Amino acid sequence: MSCCQCQGIENMFDKKAAQRQLKRYRKKGPSKTTRMLLDAIRKKGVQGLDFLDIGGGIGAIQYDLIKAGASNGTSIEASPAYLDVVKDETLQNILADKVNFKHGDFTKLASDLKSSDIVTLDKVICCYDNMSELVGLSSKLARKIYAVVYPRDVWWAKLACKMMNLYARIKGSSFRVFIHPSNKVEEIIFNNGLKQNFYAITLFWQVAIYTR
């Protein structure tokens, strides 16, 4: 992830955005695709497993996995505002002793991270220009389950992406959204010894679970 993209993430996903998303989560729970991802993971069994949640956001995945029986986990988040919000919420839910929070770009932290039973990337691949580095490093760390949500590479999603990036440019933001070829993403995952175990789509998103 470039320095400009990191700065763009901090500006785009600021305190107001974090609090707004947390409020929505408290009222409605996880988003549709996050629920799909979590449902598929739970069906594989999470009791006693540890996890690595890349782009942990407000902690929706972390809360669910801990409540489902996961032993502990690590959250990597590039936005300090989201980390501040999720730490407060985690303390309220008595999960602070089970989740280790780290701030920064995952690809820069990866060499210091241990492998985890479950690795999740919920709408994170689309935030990285260097997809191959992100997917390559993260899928290597998955001992049992690798779970991702990322955009479909179809024309309407690409058009929406261009409009979002144009709006960001007009607003002076350096944040950009990327739609990477699905076959390239899958090729990297397969080359790291994982096989697809679950797949579903919505209009714009694809949800996939890979296992060893």
C-alpha cells in the first residue's frame, strides 16, 4: 500500500465514519456480506482456533468469532480512528483480553506476525493497489481457513469504482478503490496450497472461503 493510500485511508475512515459504522452495527448487526462470510466460517468450526483479522474495522468479525468459541485473535487496522472506537467497544464486551490490536499496513507488519488458524479480509483487497503482495502474504499465514470479501470484476462494479475514485479525486482525497481480476486473486491463493470451499456473490461483492 502506498503512503498516499495509507493517508487516504486515515482521512476516509476517520472518527466520524467509525462511529457511524459502529452505530449501524449496534442497530442492525454485521453487513450482509460479512454475515455470509461469518456463517461460512462458523460452519467449518472455530472452537479453540485463533484468528488474524486484516482490516479489522469496528470488530464485527472479531466479536463473532470470539463468541463462537475462537480462543483469541489479532486485528490489523490501518485507520487509528477505527482502532480507538473498536477498543472502547471491545472493552465494553469484555473481549479486550482476547484480541491484540495492531495499527499499520499489514504488508509491512506481516513478517512479524505468526500464522493463524483463520485469516480474514473483509473488503480489504479492494483497498490495496499491490494485490499480489497482500493476498500472497496473508494467505500464507492461514493454517486452516482463509476468508475474503472483495469486489466482483464485472463491468458495473468497475464503473462504480471509477465513479468512487473520481469523487475522491474531486474531494482531494488520495484514497482509491481497486478491482483486481478474480482469477489473479485465486491463482495466488491456490498457489499457497489452499482450495476453495465456499463461494457466493451479491451484486457487487464475492464471498469466498478457502481451506487447507
